[in-house]
Amino acid sequence: MERDEYRRMAAVEESHWWYGTTRELLRSLVGDRLPAGGRFLDAGAGTGATGAWMADHGSVVALDFEPLALELLREQHPGIGMAAADVQRLPFADGAFDAALCVTVLCHRSIADPVVAVRELARVVRPGGVVALLEPGVRALRRAHDRVTHTGRRFSRRDLAGLVAQAGCEVVRSSGAYSFLVPPAAVKAVLERGRTSSDLDRAESGLGGILPRLARIEQRWLRAHSLPFGLSVVAIGRVPTTEMCAETLTP
Ligand SMILES: C[S@@+](CC[C@H](N)C(=O)[O-])C[C@H]1O[C@@H](n2cnc3c(N)ncnc32)[C@H](O)[C@@H]1O
């Protein structure tokens, strides 16, 4: 990612509408699955904008391969543990965490094979724990923001659920999110053709509060339903326990 983008992320993580509603989305999808006092991994944490909230449930280790990200994270979230490493080779023992969260990282050009990275996440989560992924949706979209963040790929809902399954986890949830942003993002992608710019530079309030309001309406819908697509896609997997394996093997 361009270095200025880390500074932008740290500067707007409290004020930019997308960060606020994404934390709310993750809390509603994952919060109940985090045991009190547990140990949680934020893989590809950046400056902690979407994962530091897990510290309300237990202890968090934020991992990133960019030292500037961890430096900014230390300033923003002093209580959080940190590890400088690649998500494709995690420096942790098997089953070291109760849950792993990974937000807009697998899309990154640095990830040679997302399956390898998700298998690593599943390896370091204990049986019965969860791996939660949120990534850019709509494969065909190529946005100016993607060029700043070095996004090499986007995912369909099915792609992301497939990664979780290929890592040996049971898919307990998969959905699109921010579906209402797909049509404007598609128009914007055409207008921006070839340009490079960050979404974080502008529209912090989200059209005077309209976008966060739409996101919250969508989140209410997501409590009981799933969406086939979205500008983001989410997938949550449960690492199998021996009983789950036995159930699968029982004819
Ligand atoms: C778009 S940012 C997202 C940061 C954070 N998860 C969030 O939602 O705000 C992507 C982050 O992934 C990190 N990253 C990308 N590839 C990585 C890799 N192979 N290993 C560790 N971190 C990586 C980048 O340094 C960056 O901080």
C-alpha cells in the first residue's frame, strides 16, 4: 500500500463513516462468537481501524508486515499486542487464538495465493474458533482506490466462502455487504479510468450521513438474511473440532 495511505487510515479511523459502519458490521457478525477474555488475531491489521474493537472482548494481537502501520497502531491503540510478519507465514503455534479477523488484506498484491493465507489463519485458531474475512466485492470492478491500496483482486461472495472451505473450515456465514454502493462504484470506476486516488481523502461523513444510514439499514437486514453481492463480501468459518470431523466421517 502507498505509505501515505497508512497515515490517512490512522487519521480518519474515527471520523470516516466507512470505518464506523464496518466496525459495527463486524461487531454484529463476529462479536457474539468471541469468548470473553479470549485471544484474538487481527491479521493485516494496518493501523487497527477495523480490528482493535476486539480488545473489548479480550486480548488482541495486531499483525502487519509494514512497520509504519504498527508504529501508527501503537499510537492509536496502545494496549494492543503487535507482531511484524507476513500473513502467509504466521509466527504463532497451532490453535494459539480463539478467533482471527482479516479485513481487506487477501485482495492485496502481496498475497500470492489467498488459500495459503486463509489456511494459515485457520491453523492458528483453536478448534471451534472462528476465522472472519471481509474483502472487496465485485470481481470485475477496478477502482482508483484499488490502485492506492495495491489491490490485485476482488472477490465474489462465493469466492470468499470457497477460501474458508478450502482452509478446512465450516462456513457458518457468507454475505455481500455495502450492496447499495455497487451501482455508484461501477459508475465511478468508469469515470476514474486509470486514475489513482484514495476514498479516504473525501466524503468522511458519507454524503452528509446518508451512506452510514443506508449501511445501518442494510445491517439490520443482515441480522436475519444474507446478500448475494456487495462492494464488500464477508465469510465466517469455524475451525473444525474433532466431533465435527467425526460427524463428517459418519456415513
Ligand atoms: C487495506 S489495509 C487494511 C488494514 C486493516 N485490516 C483495516 O481494515 O483497516 C491492508 C493491510 O494489509 C497489510 N498487508 C498486506 N499484505 C500483507 C501480508 N502479506 N502480510 C501482512 N500484512 C499485509 C498492509 O500492510 C495493510 O496494513
